[in-house]
Amino acid sequence: MSTTDKTAGTEPDAGTEPDAGTDQGAEPDQGAAGAQLSTAPAEDAAPVGIGVLGWARWFWRQLTSMRVALILLFLLSLGSIPGSLVPQTHIDPMKVAAWKDEHAFWVPLAEKLQLFDVYSSVWFSAIYILLFVSLIGCIVPRTWQFVGQLRGRPPAAPRRLDRMPAYTTWRTRTAPEEVLGHARTVLAGRRFRTETHTGAPGYGNSVAAEKGYLREAGNLVFHIALIAILVAFAAGKLYKSEGGKLVLRGGGFANTLTQYDDFRSGALFDTADLPPFSFSLDRFDATFEEDGPQKGTPRDFKAYVTLTKGAHGTPTPAEIEVNEPLEVDGSKVFLLGHGYAPIISVTDPSGKEIYRDAVPMLPQDANLTSAGAIKVTDGYRNKDGVTEQLGFSARFVPTFAGKGHGTMASQFPDAKFPVLALNAFHGSLGVDSGLPQNVYQLDTRKMQQFKKENGDPFAEMLRPGDTMTLPDGAGTVKFVGLERWATFQISQAPGNGLALGGAIAAIAGLAASLFIQRRRVWVRAVTGPDGVTVVEMAGLGRSESAKLPEELADLAATVNQQAPTAPDPEPEPETEASEEGERG
């Protein structure tokens, strides 16, 4: 038994025509043998036809080709980069305004290119729609062609099996019908689809077998999964909702639009679809590494809440941790961050308390060094009876190093030695102008800072329980105590499940199309002139692979066990005349 592994250069072309003068009724040639190993449609090299119809057909073929689909997918990924680098209006308008102030020269160009609304821009939508159409136009004909291949049968063996990339042959005394029967049993046992063909006179019967249909199935699944991901992306953008809320310990939140600190939604989202629920923050625990090289590293964050579903639901306790959101009727409540809120009490010159509240501070670093602003907008009159507003720029550190040990920077994120530094101002806060303000910053353009007797700016550091007396009997400020707050994100993303399923299906389909080889095997058995059966086996793959010759050799060895190789015929003895002639 001899086995031959042909090089790629000898592999028959699936598109070659039969040689001129050959019998079309004979066994199929190598081109027919390799036909339909792929569902990829043939591409037009140039416009076909005359006029608009020909150009339209050519454009459609180009748009639905795999090459153009990959280019559009690359352009979609490339177009997403500006959306990550440039702040987006629908996410954070204040960051967009700040970016415009810092990059005034590029603002006209950025607005013309719609860089502040990338995902709803005309050019991004055009790429998205073209990719969608391209994938559908690519999948539909491939699907019908693949269905036709599943319903079809493996083609008959070509005339010259020795021209196949993998080929083997041997002689046996087993009858051709028995050889083909053994071969069909072996191939069927290896999950090949088999078909017995009656050959033309002189060629003998053959068994054709085919395997690897999952390669094309995986290819189709991959492309369908891409469409599912695109649909999920569109659904997520159109129907999503996402909002944030800062909740103090002891405070609560109800899932209505007015309760959000910030809220973003898709174009087709209806606020009436917000599921009715509420929760209160009962306790917040945070633990940190106490010592060692990772001192201050967060170990565990957990928010203990009381959840109420609907207007008259029963309150039930629940816990929310990082990456473990609370799921309520299609919405997810994520724990995003936490910080401290000093409790501040302010009195006027008469000693009347005009302000008392816990003021959240915005963390500035990993050790929760925080900054914020205390704004007393109503109820204050100075010692002359003039109505004014008070403002305090604040800096808070949960663990202060102590005076003479550096600036107001926290040494540890837990509240081991909390200190609050205040700078006091009076005048107009500007909140009556109607323009939005940052709650963590103090606008001092229409305010004056309190001064000490020597003319220096008035500022003090307070510990919990300490009181700061304002100059000229303007009142007092007391650091009453400390509260904690946590920030939550409440989001609805209807396309997430579809996107996850599409991603998993895409990976599975891609793996199938990469690691499964579509191949065909033929077995022919013909009785030779000496009465001995000549067995030929050949294989043809969708692409060049070293596994095909190995698989064919294994199949041939199995068949050879049932149809063993016949011994070579003994040479005929030479006659005396020939021997004498040789002596002469």
C-alpha cells in the first residue's frame, strides 16, 4: 500500500472545466470533485451588464462581500475611538463644556464632525447600517446554499484520483463490492456522509464521503451572531436608561425621574417604563488593609439596604456589593463609590441655628482626601440685619497626620482621625441666577472672604465637636459629626443578554470555522487485468492541511485490514533460448 501527499500546487482548482474532448458522461473531473466545499459566493471582478442595473448589481456584490464586511467592522471599531477620547454630550454635558473651554481651536471642527455625539452621528450611523445590510446580504445566500449542500449528496469520484492532494492505492484479492462495503462501513463509523456511485465502464464503482459541515455552519453562526450583537447594541442605545444617585446613610431613593442626580436614556425610552421600587441605605461597611505594603487597599465594600417593590410592597433587607448588583424588575442597582459627609451646623449672630445638614465631600485620592462646599442660601442676616449668603470651601481628611506633618492629605481611608478645614465667605453665592452650579465647588466671584483681625484670610481646622466662631460676631460653624454616603447607579440595558449570547455564539462559530476542516474522501475498487482488485483512496480538503493525509492514511489502514494487500506476482522464469542468447 502506497500513500502520496501532494503539495498545494497540485491541488485541483474547484473552478476548472473538463478538458476538451473528454467524455462528459464519464466520472467527474477534479473541478467537480472540489465544487461546493464552500458557501462563499463568487465575486464579480468588474461591473456586469450595461448601465445602471449592471453597476447596481456590482455594487451589491461588493457590499455583501466578506472583504467589505470586515472593512466596515474595522471602521465601526475605529469610529468608536473618538467616543472614548472626547466627552459625549449625552453622558456628561459639563465635561463637554470644559473640553470646549480648553480646546477652543478645535471646537468648530469637532462640532462639524459630530465628535460630541459620536454614536448618534450621521457618519457612525451610516457605517452601522451599511455593516448591518452587508452582513444580512452575505448571510442569506450562504444560508440557502448551505441548506442545499446539506440536502445534497457527496459527488462521485473524479477520473484521476492520483491527482488529489492526498492519495493512496494497493492491490487486494478481496472483491470490489466487499472492499466498497468495508470502506462505507468505516467511513460511516467516522461520521462521514457516504454515497455509493456506479462508475462508467472501465472506471469501476466508488464510495464518496464528506465531512466537516460544521465548518460552514460555524461560519454562518459567526455572522448571525455579529448581527445579533449589532441589534443588541442598537436596542441598548435606543431603550436604555442609566442614572446615578448619592444616598446618605439613613437616606433613601425612589425610582422616579426627579430622584436622580443625573439621568441618561435612549431615544425610545419612556420614563413611564421605570419599574416602581425604592430603597433606603441602612448601613455601609468598608474595610481596608491596615498595614503592610498594601496599607489602605480596599478589601470589602457592602451596602445594607431595605428594598420596597411597588407602592405598597413589603420592605425586605438586601445587600449590594461591588460587581454584585441588586436586580429589581429588569433594573440593576450597582454600588459605585462611597465617601464622607461632615454634619455641619451654622448659627447667625443671634445664635439661631439657620443650617444643619450632612454635606457630602468628593474624594480626591485613594485615601479619601475630599473636597466640597457648604452653601447657606437662606435665613442668614449679618449683625447689621442685612440678608447675605454664607459659603465655606471645605477640605476633609479621614485620617490627618497632624499639624506640622504635611498638608491636608489623608494617611488612611478609614476615619481614624478626621479633620475638616474650612475657609469662610459671605456675599452672594450666585444660586439665584438660574445657571447650574457644581455642588462641590464654591463660586466666590460675588463673595468676600472673612478676615482675621490682622487682615489674613480666615480659615480653621475642626475636629468632630469643635466650633468655629466667625469674625465680628457673624455667627458660628460647628463640626457636629460624620456620616457616610454611597453612590448607586440604576440602569436598564435591554440588549445586554442578547449581546452576551451573540458574543458567545460568535466565539463558538469562529472556533468551528477555524478548527474544523471540510473534506471529501473517495474509495474506488476496480478489478485489474490479472483479476486482482485495485483499490484507490483519495482526499480533498477545503484548505491545505497536514491532517488530511494523516486521516486518509488512517482510513486506508483500517480498510486494508478488511481488504489486505495482495502479494506481488512472481516473475516468469526465463527460457533456455534466452539464456543461450545471453551467453552468446
